[in-house]
Amino acid sequence: MRIYDITHSLGAGTASWPGDTPFSLEPTAQLASGDSVNLSRITLSPHNGTHADAPYHYDQNGPFMAEVPLDRYIGPALLVALEGRSSVTEADLRALELSGVERLLIRTGSCPDLGRFNPAFTYLEPEAIRYLASCGIRLIGTDAHSVDPSDSKELPAHNACAATGILILENLSLADVPPGRYELIALPLKLERADGSPIRAVLRSLNE
């Protein structure tokens, strides 16, 4: 069984959303200085790097991260490649075979390097979200920074997810994974009253 790590490393060089809190790690105790352990303090936005959005992030009445059912983040998933687009449309998705798919991961190729923020990433049209919901999709993941455009204030794709109950994973590392069907494991931290969480996301092959 092959395991693909689809999580970007999270460190000082990870670009954050403009205006968001960047990741930092600061030593607070060090063996080299005579302390009994190595210890550190981290500061970050829950949306740094590869992460899950809690519905509360875009819906005032949505559940916090610790309240979202874990079964959404574990189970069969389909990875598709929809590269070279400014946005993913309903027509793009209608060309796919989505029968029986509950978790859809989309490789856009628009954010290959999380060391810099790319404002021209590929986003999802809201009608594409609604189509996925009609197909039975319960979770979508993207290798882009967001499901909405970088300059959007209304967040129509996020709002479509809120209306249809679809959950969101962002900043996945999908460049080295062949399209196909896998088992997804992408658990968020159990953070009370949080609007998101970093995740360690992996795909396990089903045919080996």
C-alpha cells in the first residue's frame, strides 16, 4: 500500500494569506543552554499551509472546527487534474465520472510553491459547488489557496459550501500524485471555537 503525503511543510518560509498571521516557531527552552528539554512556542493562523476550513470561518452559525464530524475527513476520495484554468466551472465537473464519490480533490497546478502567495490561483465557481452537492459530494479539497478568488469579499464559493454542507480543504500538495481513487485521511486538530485547523493529509492507494 502506497502512502502519498499531500501536506505542505509548515515553516517560516510558508506564505500566509495577505494580512493573515504568518507561522513562526520560537524556542523557549533548549538542551544546549542547559535546560532539561527542548521546547518551543508556535504562532500561526489556523489557515496557514495545508488546512481545513471550519464552516464557522464563512458562516456565523456554522460549526467550529472541534464540532465537525471526523468521518468527513476519512474515506474514499477521487483526485482529478483540472489544470490551466482561471476557475473550475460546472462544465468542467460535468465531464467527470463522479458516481459514488463523496470526497473530491482537485489538482489545479496553480499554487506549486507555498513559499510565495499566488493571487492568480484557480478558484471554483459557485455553480460548480452546487453541482458537486447535487452529485453527493460532501468534501472538496484543492491545491489552491482558496475556493474563492483572492480579491473576493462576498466569497460565493464558500457560501455555496455553507448552503450545501460541503466541507473544504485548501493548500493540498497534489503535484506528485496521479489522478485516481484513494483513501483520504486529513484530520484537523480538535480546536475549540476555531475557524480552521492545520491538517496532516495523506492519500493511501487502493490498488496495491
